[in-house]
Amino acid sequence: MNLYPAYLKLQNKQCLVVGGGTVALRKVKSLLDCGAKVTVVCPNLCSSLALMRQKKEFLYKRSRYEKEFLNKMFLVIAATDNHQINSCIAEDACKKNILVNVVDVPNLCDFYVPSVIKKGSLCVAISTQGEFPGLAKEMRKEITLLLQKKARNFKVLAKIRGQIKREFKNIKIRRMLIKELLAPKASDLIENKKINNLDDLKSYVNKSKLKNTS
């Protein structure tokens, strides 16, 4: 089965996490990082979640799971250690057309949480469609090294791309400049602060073309 890759906008969305252990802790943190309004349902919380609750970082319901907790939720993550409860959550969420993820049980999930590398606004997600999460985590380590250099240049790249769009209406010229901007040589020049803006890029492109035609 093919999956449709997407990044969800969770700002101010109501999200439910059922569970209070270390797995639930990771899920709560990732949702909060995206600006979600998180509710946690569990009889007991691990020490880290308890501390976050004291800081009022999420709404806490000290209770066992009840389907009423799904009301008005955008998505739910089942992170308990009880397969029967997790299955019940998935079934209830399906009936209400609420996105559900059951940790480590792919066949009960509407979506999988990928291994993510994030450097500022640059974000790469790696997924094995729930078949081998460990491989995705291993690949994450390898890709991180490549991403570090790209991330250092990202602000300059984004700035110059914006300048290109504003100055040039011709699509062919835009594409040519973007291609030059992403070339390894230009990347090195950006890192060494030799290319900082569109004027620098245009100067570099002209010199490159002169060199290639000489």
C-alpha cells in the first residue's frame, strides 16, 4: 500500500494522547513543538510528564480511556501498553473519522510518525511505512551529516530564491539561476560568505559562463 506523504499543520489543533509513559512523553513533546493543544489521558504520569503538567503545558485527564475523550479531537495517539485499549481507541477514532496512530501497531494506524531531521526551517522525514522503523532511525544518522551543511546555507538560499522570484518573471531564467544556486560550487561559496545575495549570484553565474566559454 502506497502512503501519501504530508506535513500536518497542527497549530491550535486539539490532539489527544492516551498513555502516560516515556513513549507518550515523546509524542506529547512532538505535538507541542508543532503548536498543538494537547490533552493527555492516563491514570498516572511518568515524572517528566508530571513536571510538564505542573507547568500547564497540556490538559490532563486523570482517567482511564473513554470514547468521549475523542470529542472535538483532530487526531489521537494511542501510547498505552495495553493492546486491547489501543485497539479500542483505533476503532472509536475510525468511527468518528479522527486520525489515529497506535504506537508500534501499523495495521491500526491511519498515519505513521516518521523519523525526522530538523534544522531550522529545513525538515526531512524518513519512513519505512511502518515496516522497519529502526532502519529509518539508522538512515536518520547518515542523512543528518549531509543536512548540516545544507542547513547552514539555508537562510541565504531562501533569501536569494525570494530575490530571484521578485526580480525575474521569466521562468527559464528563474530555473537557471536556481540550478546555479544549488550547484556544489555555489554552495561552497555561500558557506565561505562569498555569495550572500542575488547580485553575488549573478556575478558568479556570469564569471562561470565566461570561464566555460573561454
